[in-house]
Amino acid sequence: MKKTIGMLGMALLSGVLFSCNGGTNTTEPMKTGYTDMEALEAIFSRKSVRQFVADRPVEQEKIELMLRAGMAAPSAMDRRPWEIVVFSDRESMDQLAESLPYAKILTQAPMAIVVCGDREKSEHNWYIDCSAVTQNILLAAEALGLGAVWTGVYPGQERVDLVSAALGLPEHIIPLNVIPIGYPDGEHQPKDKWDESKVHYNKW
Amino acid sequence: MKKTIGMLGMALLSGVLFSCNGGTNTTEPMKTGYTDMEALEAIFSRKSVRQFVADRPVEQEKIELMLRAGMAAPSAMDRRPWEIVVFSDRESMDQLAESLPYAKILTQAPMAIVVCGDREKSEHNWYIDCSAVTQNILLAAEALGLGAVWTGVYPGQERVDLVSAALGLPEHIIPLNVIPIGYPDGEHQPKDKWDESKVHYNKW
């Protein structure tokens, strides 16, 4: 399993990811070039990674791919209530880590993504939509050879307050999680969570 | 872009998806054979599909892959609060459609998955975990050449009551959504939702 992005992909990244078809709202996704990891492989091999290679930053191209993956999520009534805060350099990460004493892992990670929801746009569904955004980001990270871990913020009020203060979020923007991301240090294996007893056919 | 599962993959499906390494909790994911769609391609090409090829059922092997994909989601404190109800034949689907007058699309789809959460296992996070489960299922469907659409149930109390009654769910099991699934009829294009103004670097 190669984890490198093809040169073609890297070149394409400086342009656009989609080729628009006229003035409509629909697009043709690019078919190849970013990663050769299969979709199901990424889903089954995704795991929580909490150890990162020190001093190895995540390329801006990969950051943008993760953000684009996040915003490709479905959303209730197409309201797209997400906002994303990205911490992408050591200095910013250290400042963030200092503000969030519960999130020590931030001192080790080269970057982090905070997925937030706009509750004015989607009061009852923002946290559901933003969870789908987060899963897309985690899978994109896996496919790009990165490691990441979903550390929950919402609905814990204390954590929401702490992260909101650290990031200076407006009152209607709620942080769902903090996702440290980097190149995995060491081997990390996915858990096998398959449990057939949780499947119910045609009735409970 | 081929959408067929390799013969090797289909053969493997009758066995196990994971090769366990001894008695530990970790596993080695299978690397190939199920689909050749790239992870990022699946993420960017996923779209809501509401028209399905009539009388073309979804193969049991693909159903199980979607369920396995769902249960590969992360969960807060590893509580895995998900339960999944699968409707997989015409007769069961028609009965379900009759019970849920708001979900007319069920009369057209060959199958549906209802992702539920166990609020006793994870009172404050089940709907977040189950949203990640759902996104994995939608991406697996896309990768397997299927179409699907997330129709929300929770947190709308009226819908929760209706679906719970139709499925005979215990009180502590809450339905998050109903996902009709089938082979797409016609062409369906993903929306381009990328919006750079929703990205904030190193501060709000």
C-alpha cells in the first residue's frame, strides 16, 4: 500500500479539485491522483492515532484535501452549518495547547482541525452534520497517510466554553471536537468492532 | 471507474474481512478486492440518491460490507452505542413504507438501513457516534456502486416515535435516521460544497 500522493495529484491540487459543468450546482469529481487507498480500505484501516512524528508538518495540499473532504459531507436541508478552524504551525499549536490543558496531545501534534457548527443555521442538526464532516476528515487523513484522533468537545459544556474562549468563537458557533493530526509515529492498528449481534433484520 | 467488486473480493466476503493477529483486539484490514474506488473519490463523489433501479436487490455481501463499514466508526470512550436495523426484501420494505407515510421513497428502494443509538450506553454521545457510523455506510455504498440518502429521524420527536413504533424499538434505542439504498437509476451528481470562507487559520 503506497501512501504517497502521485505527482499528478500534487500538481492538480494547485488548481481546482472539480471541473464544473457550466453554471450548474453540480460537478464532476476528479477520479485519480491523490491517493491509491481504496475507500473501504480507508474505512476499515482508520484508527485513532495519538503519536506523531516530531517536527514533520502536514503539507498544505493535504490540509486542503481534508477540508474539502469535510465539506463534502451531507447536511440536513442542505444548510451546511459547518465552520472549520485550522491550526497549522508549531507556534499556533503551542498557544492552543496552553489554552486547553486537557488536550496535552496538542503539544505533540503538528496541526489540528476544530470542526464547529453554526447553530443559527441548523439548530437541531448542526452536531449531526458536523459529525459527518469529521468522519470525512478522519478518512481523508487515513487515505493520505496521516494519523488523527477525534477528541470530543460538544456536548460537554465545560469543554465547549474552554475551546470557545481559546479560539474566540462567536456565541452561535459551537466547537464539536478538536482533531490533532500528523504523520503517525510507530505502528497503529484499527480495532475490529464488528458485532453481528448488533444487526437486526427486518425487525428489532 | 469500475464499480464491480472483483471476483476475489466476492470470494473473500464469504470468509472473514479481517485476519486476526492472535488473541489481541487489533486486526489487519484486507487490502484489496472489494472495490477499486479511491477513498477520496468516494468522499467527493458521494451524493444523495433518491431514484433506484426497480426490482434490483442489493446483494447480501454488499449489505454486510456496509454494516461492517458502519461499525468501523470511532466512538466516544469506545462505547460503540450503535444498533442497526436492516430491511432487505420487498415485502419488509413495503410494510415499513406503510408504517412511515412520511418516507414515500421507501416504496421505491429495495432496501433500507436504520441506524439507531443505545442511549443507555452513551447518553451524551450516541448521536455523534452514530452519525459517523452513517457517514461510513454512505461512503461504502458509494464505493460499492450503490446510491443512498440520509433521511433524518432524531431529534424530531414525532419521527422518532413513528419509527420506534414501526420497528418495535425498546425505549432506550433511538433511531437516528432511515437510509434507503439501492442501485441508482439515472445519473446523479455530487454538489460542490467547498467554501473557503468557512476555513479559519490559527484563529476564528
